[in-house]
Amino acid sequence: MSNIDNSDYRRLWTGNFISLIITNGVFFAGFHLLLPVLPLYVSKMGGTPTEVGLVAGIFVFSAIIIRMFSDIGKKYLGTIGCLFLGIMISLLCAWGYSLFPSVDGILSIRILHGVGFGIATTFYATLAAVIIPRARKGEGMGYFGLGTTVAMAIAPAFGLWLATDFSFNAVFIFAVSCQIVALIWTYFCHFDKHYSFSSQVVGNKISFSDQFAVKGARFPALLTLLFGVGYGSILNFASVFSEEQGIGNAGYFFLVSTICVCISRVFSGRIYDKKGAAFTIIPGIILFLISFYSLYYVRTQFSFLLCSILYGFGLGALFPALQTEILNRVPESRSSSASATFYNMLDIGNGCGAILYGMIAVNTGYAKLFTLSGGVMTLMLILYSLNVVKRRNVTSSIEDAVPEPVITVPESDL
């Protein structure tokens, strides 16, 4: 390896990169603290299941729409400026939930919060893609996403603990604190002008369809959308489900599942690298599927926690595997677009599923929702299995179509 390659290899773990991992994780923690708490908050103030679903999922639409204007924002404010704007909007919204304690007020703030979330997540990923050396792009983006994964696993349980043992205002105060930390820490990172993109010309125009799912990764994007529906049903309705069934604090569900996610991440990545995606994705879907169908029959906290174990191992396998599948299907130059695709599909599945489930829960109760998620996971398993079979058949056909070399023996040798 040349000296240049060695230099590129060492440059990954800079102070800015480490700070970016931490601040991105803190920002996500401040947001995901609220995901299981806001539905409970609206339910406690007398909101209907439909309103609970709207509060849980409406932010997705504003987040997706604002991402479509990210190039314009980058042109006028630069990457750092847009990132600060997104964090500041998120900070004000986290504070606003306690200032406007009504269903209409929460819905309005939630829409604006989606704007802040969409801006910040887009430009955190963009900044990471620039800082990480090209030779270590895949590894670096994996480490960058680790803070997000940990925050998404731990923050919901912590948020529910604050809400049940203290108050909803304690959750909002902690969410505001997370955004303040993210804002200040990011401010003291010393990004140069190259990282700010302040003078960079916006590149080729991206097609409308690529705004949602980058070309070349449409199928894993579809799987991520289905995964988001199931994942969101737990994030948004586990707390109100536990209240409905009288089985105690749902925070323990998220705590146990977090431990299982961490354990799963130790070996699921190695299985993915050595055996292939199917050996991680199919077991992950099956674990999700079993946990969702089992939740319908849960009546005790013990059985609730058993389901959390299955859910945690499934989440630990599926989340990184689907993200890696999308990244692996596009060129390195489009890694940021691939990351945006992953989060867009996750948000669409989460948000649309939450709104639809909220409408359904009016007549069925919350337990029935998890059987619907089990059905979505069944569909995901069927689609992925058919795709695996199709790809293997195509590979076999290509191998069969390659003619074997013909060895011609001169007559003099006969």
C-alpha cells in the first residue's frame, strides 16, 4: 500500500468525524425520545386513536417534501448553515410541545418538526460523506450510522421512563437539551470552506423519482418501506398498547429490545459479509413476523418482554442489512443519495403506517394493529424470497449461457 493510501486510511478518525458521530447520535436521541411519548401524550389529553396516528406520522410528509429542496438550501446557506437551521427548528419544536398542550397545537408543531428533522438528517449525512475519505467510504458511513442506531434503540425507552416516572415536560426538557448539545458541539467543529459547500455549484438535476428512491436500489428501498411500517408500529403504538392491556411500562420493552439489538449487531454483520444478505434479512423478517403476531396474544408483562426479545434481534439484523443493501447497489458517488433513500423509505413506512393504523385502531383497538404488521412482514418475506430465487435463476442462466472452451487437437496429434 502506498503512502497516500496509508494517509487516506488513517484520516477517517479525525476529531471532526468523531464529533459528527456523537452529535448526529445526540440529535437523533432528542427526536426519538418523543416517538413513543407523543402518542401517549395526545392520548392522555383525550385524543382519539386517529389523532394519535396523525401525531405519530404526519411529520414524515414535511420531512420528505423539504428534502426535495435540499440542493436549493445548500446553494444559499451551505451545508453547515442548513444543518444549523435544521437543528434550531428541531430545538424550538421540542420546546413548543410543552407550550401548546392541545391536539391541534401538537399536530402543527409536529409538521414543523418534520421540516427540521428532514433538513438536519440530510445535511448530517452529506457532511459525513464529504469528511470520510473515498477509500473508506463504506466503513465510515457504517460507523457514522452507529450513533443513529444506538439512539433509535435507547431513546424511546428512556423517553417512556421519563414520562412515567417524572412527567411529559421532563421528556420535552431533555429533548431540548439534546438539540442544544448537538447545536453547540457542531458549532465548535472546525469545518473548512470545502466542507461548507458555500461556493460549490449544485450538480446535475436529480429526477423526481430519484428524490424518493435512488435508481438501482428500488427493490431494497421497497423492503425498507415495508420494514418501516412494522418498525413504526412498535415505536408509535407500543406505549398505548401496554396501557390498553394494563401490562405496565412499555419502557422495559424498549430496554430489553435495545440489549438484543446490541447483541445482534455483534454477529449479524459478520453473517452478512460471509454468507450474504439473505442469511441476515430472511431470519430478521421471520423474527419480526413472529414478534408481531405474538403481540396480539400478549396479556402479561413477561410475554410482552419475550416479544421484545424477538423484536430486538430482528431489528438488529434487518436495520443495518437493508441499509447496506441499498448502499451496495449504487456507485460510491451516490452514497449520500442512497442514505437519503433509506431514511426516506423508513420515514414513509413509519409515517403512513402510523396514520393508517391510527384510523384502524378506532374500531379494532391497538392489539389488532400488530397482526397487520405481521401481515406486512409476511408480504416482505414473500417478496424477498421470490427475489432471491429470481436472482439465483438469472445467475444460473448466465453461467449456462457461457460456452465451454472448445479444445481443438491437430490431426498430427491424433
